[in-house]
Amino acid sequence: MIKINSIALTAALCGFSGYADAAGCHPAFSGSATYGPGDWVSASSTVETTEACTCGTTGCPTPTGQTTGCEKTTTTTEVHNYQCASGANSAFCSQAGFEPAGQFSDSAWTKESAVCSGVVTPTPPPTPAVWSSESGCPGAYVSGTDYEPTEKVSVAGATHTDVYECAAAPNNLFCGKSGYEPGTGQYWETVWTALGSCSGSMSPTASPNFSTLTDAGGCPDAWEAGVNKYEENDKVSKNGLVFQCAAFPFSGFCGQTGYEPMPDDGTEYWKDAWTVVGYCSGTISPTASPSFDPANHVGGCPEEWVGGTNTAYEEGDMVSITVSTSPLQKIAYTCKAWPFSGFCGLYAPNSGLPDDQQGWTMNGGCTGTIAPTTAPSFGTLNLVAGGCPQDYDENNLSGIEAGDQVSLVVSAAPTERRVVYECKSGAVSAYCSNAAFIPGGQYSAMAWDLKGYCDGTISPTAAPTAYINADQPTAPAQCTSPATVKECYFEKDVTTTGVTCTCSDADCPNPDGLTGNACKKDVTVTTCPSVDAYSSSATYEAGDVVRIGTKKFQCKAWPYYLWCGNSAYEPSLEAGVWTDAWSEIGDCP
């Protein structure tokens, strides 16, 4: 009797494609390596062999009183070669649990029956014909790059460099995405065409090609590291190119170390924070002081700004600062609406620090004096129609989803005033149910959007109420399943193949002239699944529908549906890349 008792994988080495004689062992399987169709590895296993022995003799385990039927077990180690499967199952070759001789090994690997020994001598794959449409190799492929239709790239291998051409529009949109890497990605053949091999490099250009970029004129300042140094739409320059800081929350990376645009170490993390928007030359002429456009003159000057605490100024308060004494020139500023008003006492207008722009709005030049305002004004906020939503309760935050609104009391006397916050969409919506991200607090902007103020009152509840997708009293006639259909549902056709049918029936295909119940047909029924909240762990198909709050989104058709389950393309109530995979289609009842 022989059985495999345990797996003992040898030193970690990368797998490779090649050819071997039957006796040689390929490099050992490594859990940290990535394998593809046809890759070979070797793996060792402990094999136990049980054979009969004479009871009572040395080396023969003998239970007390037993004189016959004794057995002894010997342990040996065998090494076999394994080849990664072709087709879709090759995606499992690098996953835990699918390693050679693992629990699900047969799904991903084919085992050679013969034991191997020694080291195999690989034969490299043949070199493709030389790509001769141009001399040298095009630029190397870089994951995450936006490639134009028919754009060419090169991929260096162990023995030669391959050339690939990106597909025509719209499939070129996938050329730089994960899973579509030329020659190696699971779906590369849907967007790339192999053209042949190349050697050397194309003649470099003396400077970047600006034919598709906008002339930005003078160059803004160079990038500098600093937490919160840059905000959305801020610009920097490097090597004659202009870069623009991304929208929140990615703008938080713009000043962090490692996100400098086009760093010398070749890393590309900067693309998460910056976008190339043009080219430039020279420098932007600095201004000695703010512009004093007569059209923006506001009349008399309020009192000069005085530093204080985060409650020193309220929304609507006005101050002035002196920017020139000869001649005397002043600028008037208005404190922004709460919670930004908390910055007004901490940061002087035009201080040059990023936080001064969070608290103050510049009105224009002023002369003389006016009496300062003493009370906040809600005139700068929008009125949220329909009354005030439920009060925010930091002790009961379960069930808050993207798009949910809460109200917060900002003034109790003499007049109660409330502002409305809405939970952001996307991954950051998870912060809304965390008390550390309380609306109006230090981290409010990461989870909540200030929508405006509200009038009227409604009966408060302990916490915002999430949308409840209740059952319909009666299922619609077209819905075959489930038995109970939700109020918010979508129709999905499901086809079952090979259903037995009576050969003589009109709807039963019978091309072979069979009789009785020997025929088969495909049956399509209309199901009505519930429209549930998006989940990054779910698998979505073309036509599937999800929701954020009550807003519905439908997964697009091929090839775009491939991204519907990718959390980077999660539907959102704000503009973003999610529109590559999803379409907004209305609201739940």
C-alpha cells in the first residue's frame, strides 16, 4: 500500500516555459512566483509504503499477543514534474490550495507519472520573426498607461524582446490595465497583437512630443514634498511638463514622498495623484501683491484679522489685511460657512499656508472702515429642500450607506439652525459609520459632503435609516423566480441547456428523428433578482444591477463587464472611472 502523506516543497525558484527530457526536474514550485499556461515546476512529496513483516522480528511493529498479519511502514521522498494547465484554469496555478499535490492540484496542474531526478536543461522557445516595420524596439510596456489605438510597445524576455500592438478603439482602453499585460495577462490576446521580435532601441527624440498637449505658457513651481501641501487642481512642473493634482481623496497623495511626478527611480505611484495636462517653458511671472481690480472693490474695510482659536470667527464674518503700506492697500475676506469657519481664527487670510484657503474667501480691495459683522449668515449655503433629515447620532451609526443624509445642529439659540451632510459614495462611505469621522469634525471631509442648510423639522430617529428593499405582495407575472420578488428588482434571463423534452412536441428540437423523451432543448426563464448594494467580493455579469442608496447602476456588456467586480470601478454618486464598467439607470421605488 502506498499513500502520499505530506508535501515538502523545496527552495523557492521561479517557474518557466520550456522543454525537458523525462528524467530531469524543473525548478521547484514557489508560492511567491506567478505561473501561466504551460509553465513547468517540480514538487517533492513524502510517500509511505506499507508491507508485510514477520511479527516479533526487529523493525516489525508487533501489537501485544499478535503473531501474524504484522505490517511495517517505510517513508520515502519522490519528486515529480508538474505542468500548469492551459485555458482559464491556469489562473489557479499561483493560488494557495492549488499548488502541485495540494488539495485542488488536479484543477490547475498536470502531474508526470515518472519520478524525476537531477536538473532539466531547458530549451528556450523559438525567437519570433524580426519586426521590421521600424528599426529598433518601441518603448517598454508600462502597466497603468493609457495607450492609443495601434500604439506599439516592447516586452523584454530572457532570450529576445517581443513587440506588441494595442487594439483599435474602444478596446485600446484596456491595453494598460491589469490582466491585459501583453504576452502574460490572462486576457492579453483580446487587446494586443504580437508583431514579432526586435533589438536595440529607436532613435530618441530630443524632447517630449507635445503635439497632443496644451501649451501652458510659463512653468509653475517644481514639486515639493509636504503633507497637505497640494489641493485638487494645483499644478507643478518638471522637465517642461505641467502636472495637475487629482481630485479628493487622491489629492491627499500629491505632496507625499514617493508621489513626485516622473521620479528618477522610474516608479509610477505618482499617476495615482498627478495628471499631465500640458507643457511649459520659462517661469510664471510672480505677482508682488493681490490684484486690485476696481470692479472687485467692496467699499469700506472691516477690522483687521486677529489670530485666535477655532471659534474666534463665525461664518459670514469679514476681516481685512494690509498688503501694502505705501500706498496703503487692503484686501477684504469673508469667513466661510461652518465647519470651514474653524480655520478662520487659526490661519490669516493670504498667509501662504494651504489652510488659509480653507477658511477664507477673498472679496476684493477695500478702503476706509466699516463695522464688522457679528453673526453668521446662511446666505452662502444652499437650502436643502424637503425639511431636515434625521439627526446624526454618533452612538448609533449602523446601517449608514453612501448617499444617506443626516442633519447637525450648529446653533441652538436664539434660533435653531441645522446643516445637512451626505455620506460620500465609493469605498470611503465605510467611514460614515465610524464616529471618528463625525460630520464637521477633523476628518469630516473624508466621509461626508456638506450639502447646505435645512428648514423645518421631522421626527428624529436614533440613526439614519438605510433603504429597505421590502418584498412585493405579489410577484410580477414575468418573474419565474424567486418566489418572493423585492420592490427593487431587475429582470435577468437564465438559460438551462440539455433539458429533456418530448421529441414530438413543437418546441422540442429533433434533428435526428428520435422518439419518446430522448430529445433535449434549451430553456430560458426570466428571473427577478433583488437589486442589492454593490459588493467588491461579488461576481457580476453583463446586465446585473446594483444600487447605492436608491440609485441603480447596471453592469455594461462585454468587454466592460470584466471590470464590474473590481473595487476600483465601484459605482459612485460622483464622477469617476466607474463609468467604464457601470451605467446609471434610475432609482429604486
